[in-house]
Amino acid sequence: MALTKQNKKRVPLVGPALALVAVLAAPAMAAQPDGETIIRNNCLACHSETGDKAAPFSRISEQRKTPEGWRMTINRMQALRGAKISPEDKRALIQYLADNQGLAPTEAEPYRYLLEQDTNRVEEGIDEGLGQMCARCHSGARFSLQRRSEDEWKRLVDFHMGQFPTIEFHSLARDRAWYDIAKNETAVELGKNFPLITPQWNSWKTAPKADLTGRWRVLGFVPGKGQFDAWMNAAKSESGYQLQLEGQYADGSKLSGSGNARVYTGYEWRAALTIDGVKMRQVMAADAKGGEMAGRMFPAAERAIGGELRAVRDQGEAEVIAVMPSLLRQGESAELTILGQHLEGDVSLGEGIEIEKVLERDDDSIRVLARATGSEGARSPSVGSASLEGGLSVYQTLARVEVVPANALTRIGGNGGEMEKVRAVYRAVGYSAGADGKAGTEDDLRLGYMPATWSIKPADEVAAHDKDEDFAGSIDAHGIFTPGDAGPNPARKMSANNVGRLTVIASVNDGDAQVRGEGSMLVSVPDFVRRVLD
Amino acid sequence: MKHLKSLNKKAHLINQAVSPEDVEDVVAMQTVVGCTATTDPGWELDPFGGLGSLCQPMESDLYGCADACWWPAQVPDTMNSYPDWGEGVAKADKDWRKLDGIFEDGE
């Protein structure tokens, strides 16, 4: 059925004779079939074996992508093409494909936000032509996280044309020969920018991969709860690692959880943990030595509400990983916590900072009362021989506040409907002016996250006239914005939805003064198609 | 027409377009990841970076748009991919609560 729906312009997928041979040649199902066997057992009804060792399976062998990218394609095979595959085989196949046809760390690096589901941002660095041709329906990262032969980019264009025939009639398409340009120019450009064979992949593929077993010192942020530090134990399991996590939030309350992780392509860490009853996901990238990982953690049920996550492996060495908060106002006393591992020896917060009192001391955390007397600037706190460059900033005046995300999108929902609201979480980052004394210039000193009070206002006169601030949602003390209810609203003009354009304001105290920062919020209609990678 | 400046670096260019037809000659909208503003109207944003030219409420002409797969990355296209989407929800402006999304298993 599915095949007949394809665009007639598409190259036939498979010669029937070849496919038959392939099916017959498939070995009997083993208890744990390898990747190629899974493909033979599940995919060859439509795909074919090419006989070419370098690219053995039609369509499947000439692309590389992330585990999420592979999952998305196989999901489409199931949902639209009618492919059948068991959950176990699917998991094993995604592992196999991501390991053997994945992206090198440097290839995925610029687009990690999409893997981390950190999508409240305006994409930068997407070529303008590609933006118009491709990134006007979905993210540019969706295709920038793939590598294909030129032919495979062309077939992707054909898939779009066949699946979404009106693609030619949209604005930014009907003004041009969309299909011709897409196939003969865009696909060629993609083949050059994102080719199947790259030196990065060639060297990563053969590089030894780190074992991530061990004890990890973890720092993260959970919206509504705040910053936390924890230990996460990773023990080898059949398909990856078994995880145990214990820690505390900045306010002293505990967190604890357990779960599993899989590592794809030798560095893509994907974990599912239940932390205090909530199912959470971790998406991180490990460095080449397997000593550090960085990424994001978010609830499995609400990927928009997440926070940064960092993990440093215990390798028996002393390490200072962070100071929290990471800023100290000149002349003021404040409590600071130094987080790390194997913290032994003398504690110093840097030049001109007096430690008035050590309040609590462990080998992974030291809480002190400190006072800054010295000049404005970055300091490198140390414990014994371990230090953290630029880990603490001393400032005189808070020059500006940045609201992150600067651009966010939330979606109405709830109100008895099937679609949940999509919320957003905000944080405030403080800066001092730096040596030139001017805020907003390159030498501004990033101080770190600061507590803020949050409010909203209409984005402009149109939004004010439509009373967007009354209808579109509200923000709480934790910086979590909850959009309005779904459905037509008779109280609005033309029964409009509770959509709106708002400015989100963070007010941060600086001595007796207040410094404000603003972010832009679009409260939008539901997204009825939520892909693994939007 | 007012603009969401920070959401759209190109807003001033679009601002200069005298009518929606002219928008096509202007550069693509930059929107938050995973949104579309360039079908006319867009789903989350209109081509001016605002909400003024969107179908509002979105329920009023939902099928007219979904049938023509107008925003296939945001609304299930009933033309090819999800012919049954919206089944049993004859009038979206009355029965919108029953509209469900296509949620991929992202495990």
C-alpha cells in the first residue's frame, strides 16, 4: 500500500527478484540477531540487498544519523509503510545503525540542542537557502544531523514531494520551481555540506571507545526544584549501564533515582531514570576519554521542561567542578558551596576573597561563608592542588540580566482536551560590565545564574490591545511559564485561542537596585505532530 | 503590523513588504526550532512575525488546511500520512477536545 503512495518520480525501491533472493538467504533467527540479520528479517520485503559490501542494503546503507534520527526513520517505516518489527529488534537495530552509521562527535556538536530537545531558540548558522527550502517546516538541525550520499539527499527530496504534494504551493515554494531546485541544487549542496563519507567519521569509527562504567559526580538543574549535585553510579549491564543516583538540591532536600543508560556511537549517552517517582531522560555526549559528559535532563513526559546536566567521572583525582552560586558581590558576605571530588587540603576562593567560616566540609562538597574585598573579575577557586579556572566571579555592579531562553515558544492545551500544555522554564543570567565599564560589550563578565522575580507583559501594542497578558498564560516564582487553556475563547475577538505574544521579565536584586532583563515568548496553538526530532 | 523582532531578525525586511503577496519575495522567517511561519498563514506565526494573520481560532478551518497538508510538520496531513486523523471530530470548533496528536515513541 505504502509504496503506491510514493511519488512516481521516485526510483523504485527494490527489484522483486533481488528481494526474494535476499529473504531466502536470511539465516534463521538467532536468540540475539546481529544488525544485518535484523535488517534481513524485517526490512527486505521492501528494501533489497545490493551485493555491494560497502553499502549492502538499498536506501539503508547510504546514510548516517543519530540514534534519534534512526528511530524516526524506523518509526515512519512502521507508521506509514507498514513495516513490522518487534520492540527488541527495533532497539537492537537502532543501536546497530547508530554505532555503524552514526555521526562523529564533531559532526553532531553544532546541533546538539535538537538531540537534547532544547528547542526554545532561533536556529543560527543554517544557510539561508536551506532555510527557505527546508527549514521552514521543521528545524534545520533535523537534516544537519544527517549525512548522506548525494543520491540519498535526492531521494529524500522525492520522499517529501511524494508524501507532501502541496509542498510546491506553499509560500517560499510556489514562487519558484521548488522540486527542480530542491533536487538539482539543494540536494547537491546538502551532498557537499553533509556528505556520507567524511574524515571525521572515518577516524571516529575506528577510534577506541571509552568505557563509561564508574562513579560520576553529577551537577544539574530541575525546573521548579533548582540546582542539584549528586553521585551517579554506572554499572555494566547487558545493553548498556545500570544507574543509581543519589544527591541533593541546593536547598538541602534529597533526590534519588535509578534507571538504565545506553551509549550509542561510543559517546551518545541516553538514560532513562525514575527520580523521586518522575520518569526522566538524560541526553549527554561523552568526551573521547570518557571522563566527562554534558547535556540535558528532562521529564520523559514533558521534554520542554528540562535543565543542564554535567557529569565528571571519579578517576581518583581531586577535582573542583563548580562553585555555587558562581558569583560574589564586592563587600558582601555570602554562602558558597564548592562542589567536586576528593577535595582535600587548603581551600582558597581566589585573590581578595576571604573565607570567613567553613560551615560544612566533605570530600565532595565544601560550604563556606565568604566575603569579597578584591577587585572585580574572575577567580579560580582551589582546594589542595585542584582548581577551577574562572569558577567564581567577583562583581561590583550587576550591569545586565539576560533571560534564557531569549526566544521561547509555548503551546496552549489542557481544558479537557487531548493535548497537554507545553510550558517553558526561564532562568536569569547576570553580567557585569567588564573592564570597559560598558554593558552589552564583548568583555562583559558572565557571573552566572541569579535568583529573579518573574513577570510578563504584552510584547507590543497589538498584543496589549488583544490583552494577550490576560489570556495567554502566566509565570510562577520558579520562572515556569504555563500557557492558557486550549479551545476557542468566546471572551476574545472572533473567539480566538488563548495565543499571544508576551515579554517575560526577570527582575534581579543588586544591592538596593533592581536590574531587569527581557525575553520573548510566543504562546501558540498545539503541535499535533511531535516527532522524535522536531 | 507589529513584529516580534527578536524572533525574527528579518522582520524589518518583511515590514517593508507592502502586502502579504510580496512576502514571498522576502527571506524566510526565522522562528523558534520546529515552527513554521511560511505557509500562508503559518501555523505558529504569520509571515509578519505576528498572530494577526493566522487562522484564529485555529479550530475554525483546521480540516480545510490539514486536508491539503498545509503544515505537515505541525498538523497531521490527512491527504497521505494520516487519513484518519480527525475522524469522529466532525467540527473541530465544537469537538476540538477529541483531537489528539501524533506522538512518536521517543524512548
